Amino acid sequence: MSNNSSNNSSNKRCGYIAFVGRPNVGKSTLLNHLLGQKLSITSRKPQTTRHRIMGIDTLSTKVDCDESDVQMIYIDTPGIHKEEPRAINRFMNRAASSTISDVDVVVFIVEPERWTEDDELVLQHIKKTDKPIILFVNKIDQIKSKEKLLPFLQILSAKHNFQHLIPGAALQGDQVKSLRELLVTYMPEGDFVYPEDYYTDRSERFLAAEIIREKLIRQLGDELPYSITVEIEQFKLDDKGTLHINGLILVERNGQKSIVIGKGGSRLKKVGTDARIDMSEVFGRKIFLELWVKVKDNWADDERALRSLGFDEHRQ
């Protein structure tokens, strides 16, 4: 998918950057702020991101006193967490882990004043790479006592020889610009992988499904069954420029279907309204959106079903 940026310099640098961390530390929020537009869906629920999503950031900048065109390809990975028995969790862990060896630099994202078993698991994964690792301590705006930050940063520094340690707050944009400027310096010389006006490798159909899923997560809160996904059955532009989208929401049990639909269909209607507003902004056109809910038994435990729904830990 593209935007409207362009540049003409012939001196090019291009590289890959992986965002890794346990679930819900703000990887997707950081990606969105670096790009200056919404790409990855966000919520307060862990494991909101299920797929590797590439954000493509093409810019002109000064590197070592030379004007360069730089393309940074950010990879937002699912949160790495302890193995769970469900196939979807195994897919998510493999998708995140397999990314690390294929990039030029790793950004490890953690929260302040909190180091968990999953944080340690992520660290053990990334220690296996010889790539530079930047530690971004996110959400420092949530620290009530600022004098506690420095001791925590010292504890983190002792855990690994990180190339850089940056405290910041992705949601507020705090230190995001500094991180972006730092990442530029790690990009190797080379031609761009994607056209200059692209901001993601994902299709509009994929983004539409993710927007619907985000609205479901935010509407349902703690009622949301994790075994829920969205499939786009129709994505068609009519001769008046209106985009017609049919979304199928899959759940595993009839009880979950009732939760998603809500009393008198009110909840599903609210999800559709909120999703349509976001899609109109992202796609830049009028949207006609219809949603259905269908029960598909145990789809989250069926690896064949997961692949048919677009879950692929080897997707580049």
C-alpha cells in the first residue's frame, strides 16, 4: 500500500528493523508514530498483534555529512510469550522469533519498573543474534516517581550489552524522533526494496480486516474471546468510487457469537460504525461495510485453518 512521498537522491541506504518484546509493551504504537500514520492496530489487550506487519519509511536525511535517501523497513512482530497449547500462539511466537535473524537492527521494547518472565524470554531470543540491539523503555510517562527510573535503567543495562538505551513514550511521541534518527545510522548502503510511495507491504484487504478486529477488541473488552478473527469476503470498488467491504467475523462457539452481536445487534452495529470511520480515513474514500458473524469450531487450534486465514510464520 502506498502514500505520496518521493525523493530524487541517488545515494541510497536500505535496511530492516525488528520491533520485539512481550505482548502489550507498545510495539504497534511505536510503529504508527514512526510512520506518522496508523498501520498496526492497537489496544490495551495483550496479543492484539497476530501477524508480522511491515511499515516502510522512506526519507531523505543527512548521514555522515552526506545527503542520502533512506528506506527503513520496520517489522512489527507479535509479542513473544510463554508457549501455550493453542496453534495460534505457536504461530505468533514463531513469526516473531524467525524475524530476528533477518534484520539489520533489533529494537527491544520493555516497560519501566517491570521485568517479567516474558521479557526474559524475549531477551534470551535476541541474545542469539549478532545484530545490534537498541533497548527502548516505553511508557515512561506512566512512572509516578521519576527518581525510580534511573535505578531501573541501570538494572536493564546490566542484563545485556545494548548498543543504546532510550527511555521514551511512544504514544506521546517522546524520543520517537531520536530513535528514528538513530536507526538511520544503522542502515546499510543498498537499493530500496519497495517503491518510495509505499508505507506497507500489506494489502488493503488485510488492513480492513485488522481495523474490524481492533474495533471488536475495543468494544468487547474482557468479554472478547481470543479465538476470534476476521475474514474479508468482498472488497470491491463501484463506479461511483464507493468501496464495498463484506467482513466475516469468525468465532469458535455459539455463545461467543451472541457476545459479538450484542443485544438486538447493537454491539455489531457499533463495531461496524467505528470500523467504517477508520477505513474511510485510511483508504480515502466512502465505505459501505457489512459484517456477519459465523461459528467455525476450533479454528485457532487448526494449523490448516490458520494458514487459510492468512497466518503464516514464514511470511516475509
